[in-house]
Amino acid sequence: MNEDQFKGKWKQIKGDFKKKYGKITDDEYAEAEGNMDKLAGKMQERYGKSKEEVKKEIDNW
């Protein structure tokens, strides 16, 4: 996968995520971009889900 393909895929994931979790902001995305553990932590913090629930949702994308 080249860099353009990766960026396109990331934008798709980001868009899907925004549809599902509208409370997460672009700033939080920028902070978490490229680091799924940090993104999962933000989801846990914001939505009060367990680490396992969040990881499962991310894996299903």
C-alpha cells in the first residue's frame, strides 16, 4: 500500500468513525492519528466503554 492509498483509507475510516461518534473532534483525531491505542483511549474516555469493546469496534472497521 502506498502513501496515497493509506491516506485515502484513513479518510474513509475517519469519516465512518465521525458518523458513529460525532462527539470526537478533529483536534482529537489529529492527536490520535496513526496511533490506534490512543484513539481507543479517547473512545473509552468519551463513551465509557471497556477497552475490549472499543478494540472490537476498531477491529470491525
